[in-house]
Amino acid sequence: MDSTTVNKFRDSLKSFVEQVVNRHSPLRVTRRNGADFVVMSAEDWERDQETLHVLQNSSLMRQIAESSATHAAGTGYTPTQEQLDEIIGV
């Protein structure tokens, strides 16, 4: 994660915002009193919130683990050709 001081951040706000949004990389802004903060794009924040939701949901994590295991064993669900056509809109 890149880092800058609050003074540099304030002086080049537009440039730093463009960097954060375009690179999808958060920016740590340091302050003299040690109370740093992080700037990140709204898209990245929403993605991280969704990831945290899944990771905190034990039921979803169990389903993912079971699905991964059946996929690795080759015993997972296989849709019919009709179902595949419907999924892809054919």
C-alpha cells in the first residue's frame, strides 16, 4: 500500500484520488499525531464488504467448502444441456 503525508495528500488531492480509483490500490495517509487513515475507491470498499460478509457467514463458508470438495472429487452437480442453454440465454 502506498503512503503519503496528510499535507502532500491535501496539496495533490485530485492526483491521489485518480491514483486510488484507477489502480484499485488504497492509499495510507499519515498524520503527525499518528492517527492515519486510508483512502480507497467506493467500488473496492463495496467489494471488500461483500467479501467480509461471506467470510463471516459460517453457512456460506460451509457451502463453499462442500462445493469445492465435490468439484475436486468430480461429483458436483452437472446441469443438463437445456439448463445450460437457459443460463447462457440460447
